[in-house]
Amino acid sequence: MLYLLILFPLLMAALAFATPSNRVRPWLLPGGGLGQLVLAGVAILGPAPPADPGDWLLLDALGKVVLGFLTVLFFICSLYAPAYLALRPDRPNRVFCANLFAALGMMVLVILSHHLGLMWVAMEMTTLVSASTIYFNHNARSLEATWKYLLIGSVGIALALFGSLFLAYSAFSADLDSTLLFDQLIQDAPKLSAPWLHAAFVLLFVGYGTKMGLAPMHTWKPDAYGEAPGLVGTLLAGGVTSCAFLAILRVYLICQAGAEAEFARELLIFMGLLSMAVAAVFMVRQRDFKRMLAYSSVEHMGILVLGVGIGGAALYGALLHLINNGLTKGVLFLSAGNIHRAYGSKRADQVRGAIRRVPFSGALFLAGFFAITGAPPFGPFVSEFIIVNAAMSTAQFLVGGLFLLLLGVIFIGMGSTVLAVVQGNPPEAPLTLQETEEGMATAPESYRDSLATCGPILLFMALVTLLGIYVPAPLDALLKDATAFLEAKG
């Protein structure tokens, strides 16, 4: 089953690449997404296969949470893909569709990897296969964004490689058998050389933190998220970053088992608050609403590592927030893509009155803003409340106070851009085809909301609202098992 979870999307990628029709090919995405969803459901809910500590592929409690979330995220995005690609007949989608499936396969490999080297390879492959999807619009800005994504990501993955080597050497210097298997590293953690373990954690955290987009390693995000299609932005902000977060968690467990948890937590708290602060600064007066979503992602990646740094009940909150953030980003990126399509611009000074021109997309974009900034009754409010409550209950008052302060600043900064986009009257003179940012094949004003382009966003919004009111028992059990796994391994 574990091999099938990886091979199925890769086979679908080959099928998509071999399919000759640009019209038929996009429909493979929802079919493949549904198939992967079924396979993941069987793997998560079915009886666990016998596990050998020496296995390189394992599905543990932590992996079940991320795998379940990733497959749901990809499936809902796949429902949006055919309608979006039908609006882009000017762009061939062979490589685009194939690489979406390939990226899914590599992200699943990251989740299942229990070998540090294999996980490193899978993370780099995820970057490589997803890069071409950023270049889908084939213009100068998307080319620049793709190169930034590749170059900065390559620096990060190189640092992660050094960290992996340092981690292996920490065992060698302690006269232990060098290994890159996570279970063995956790077992040997108390005997590992502390200086080499510290250096390894810093390098691995910076390396995979670059993939997450934590500040100050976030500089690829504004360009990549700003120029990629909304569908790709959702998968980057919800999928790739979540896999990088999982990689950091696995390395954190080694430090925790080796009595180095305090060192790791202090670094996680500092970087979490720094990411939120950087996002707050750049979000104020941000006029490009897709780049604004990139800084929102920087903020929420900071919240994730902050929750782990606080520890205790905040671990549950961080894992729940991983899901809430990814689903809410689906609302924001897809609705922002529709608005972009209707206006031919991402600039708030050229996009006004979205709630009048595209009522459903405009309303969902506004609702997504309230959700992502932690307003009730949406899911992010619950997970953020759990994290700040854990900080206060453990007497980490400064951390909790700064967390709330930064949330307030971000709410104001993001709100000024979102309200400028959705309120007011649409411009009387829409942009011409030559003036649009994508080089569109049809005039922007001809775009109208439809069930095909708004239905998946409504599904994302329904899940975000549900998680703000009630966490279903099966999901709650998975989250509690994953939290217990994080605590027990220490």
C-alpha cells in the first residue's frame, strides 16, 4: 500500500503526459485525485501493516495527519483544474498536468520517508517537478519567479544536505554506527555528540525552513505565489510547505530525544515570531493581493513552528493549524485567481468592486480573509486560540503577548488590501488584452463566476467553517495520536 501511494500519482503523471488532447487531459486530475484519496483513506483507516524499524518507508501517526490533509487538498484543487485550464486554451497543459501528479507523488514520498537521505531526495524532487508549474504563464515575471524558486530552494536543500551529514557525523563522533534512519537516530539521540547535533539541527532547520518559507529564507515566496496560477499557489502554500514542516518535526524529535529540546524550542519560538513580524511589515500597504497571500503564508509558517516551540497543548494546535491554514489558503488562492482572471491585474489600485463584478469569488475572498486572520467561527481561530492559550497557561506571557500583537497588526494590514479589492465600484474601463498581466486569450471582463470555478472554493470554505465549529472525531483521534507521538518520542 505504501508503494502504491507513491506509484499511483507517478503512473497518472505518465498517463497525463501521454494523453494527446489538451481538453481531455485536465479531467485526469480529478480522477487521479479521487483515486489517491481512496488509497490514502485505506492506508490511514485500515489496519497498520507490520513495521520493521529498519524500513525506509513507514506511515506513522504524524504521517497520517499530513497524508490525509494533502490528499484532500489535492483532490479539491483537482476539481478546480478542468475549469481553469478550459479558460486557458492558449497554454498547452501537458507538462502542467503531469507535473502536478509528479509533485503529489514526491510529496507523499516525503511523508512516508523514515530515512533522512531519502526524505532529502524526495524534498528536492518536489521542488524540481513543481517549478515548471510556476512558469505556466510563460512571461518574464513567471520566469523570474521560477528561477528564484529554484535557486533559493537549491541553497536551502544544500544546507539541509550539510545538516544531514553533520547528523550522521554526530553518531560517528560518539563511536556509534552512523545511520540516517529516524527511529535509530531517536534511539541513539542521548549518546549523540551535542555540538554536532546542534549544528545539524540549525542547518536542517534553515534548509527545510527555506522550503517552508520562514523568514528570512522566504524571499522566493512573493514572486512564486504572485506569478503562479491560484491552483499551484494552493498546492505550494498547503502541500509543499507542510511537507517541509514535517521534515523539521522529524529532526526536532531527534533533538528532543537527545535532551536538546530546550535549545530547539528557543530557536523555533524565535523564528516563528520573526516570521510573523516580517510578514506584518511587508503586508502593511501591500498593493498586490497575490503577493499579499505569500506574506500570509510566511506568517502562518511562523505560527506552525511557534506552536511546536511552545510545546504541550500547542502541539495539537500546530497540527490542527497545518490543516486549517492549508484549507483556507485554498479559499484565498483560488478566489484570488478568479478575481485576477476577471480584471487582468493583481494590483489593488486596478482591482476594485470585485464583490460586484464576480460576486461569489469576491465574497469568498472576503470570507477567506476573515478566516485566515483568525476570526471566529472559522478553523484558524480554533487552532490559534489553542496555541496562545498553551503559551499563557505555561507562563510564556511574552510569547503569547507578541503573538496576539502581531496577529492584530497583520489583520489591519491585510484588511486594507482585501477591502480595497472587494469594495467600491469596478473600473469603468477594464484593461485591454495587451495590458493584462497574463497575456490572456480572452478579454478579462468576459469572465464570470460559475459552479465549476467556485464550487471547489465553496468546498474549501465549508471545511474551514466546519473545523471552526467542530473537529470530527476521526480527525481529532488522528491529531491526538500524532501529538502523543511527538511527546512520546521525546
